[in-house]
Amino acid sequence: MVVTDLMLNEVAGDFAADSFYLGFSTDTALEALSGATSLDGEIGSRISCTAVTVNNEVKVSGVRSSTLVIDTASGDTLTGIGLFDASTNGQLFTITTLPGILHTINFDFDVDNAFTFDRG
């Protein structure tokens, strides 16, 4: 079977039509388990994302505002980001590990993820 570009574009479009939310973790041992509805060490509120489709690629973007920092004195050391389909619970799609990024009240933290649907 050969999958055409049209089918890949349709799949990407269907994926982008979902709602997306980013959850943030301070845990150092993150696992991407099937059926997971939260991240290990997830902190604070999840943030809503936008999704843009260009051909067979979906770009999901969100901003964790400085007002969401839990430890306002020292900042939150973020070790991972999870992409979910709901603002609470919901299904975990992906985890991105981070090298311990310190998010403080002095800046907003921008997140951009790209998903390419291909034959690979």
C-alpha cells in the first residue's frame, strides 16, 4: 500500500482539529505511559495551545505565563512538558524532556512543537 500526500494532509488536519494543552513537570524521571492522564510531578495549570497545519505538518504552540510560576521567590525548574487533549486529565500524546529550565516571574515561557505526518 502506498499512502498519498493527500491522505497525510488529511491525517494532519484531523489531528490539528483536536484541542491541545501543555502540562509542565518538575520530576526528573518522566515516563510516557499509554493511557497516562498526567505527568509525573506535574505542577500548576495546563495551558491551552493553538495548532496550525501546513500540508502534513502540525505546529502546536503555547505560552506558560510568568503568572503561572508556583515558586515565585526562586522559580520553577521545569524538567518536562506533556501534550494533552484536555485541560485536566485527558490523554497524554507526547513528553518532551528539558534540561532543567528555570522559569521565573521575569519572563513567559514559549513552547513550539511540530508534528510531521510522513511515510517514515
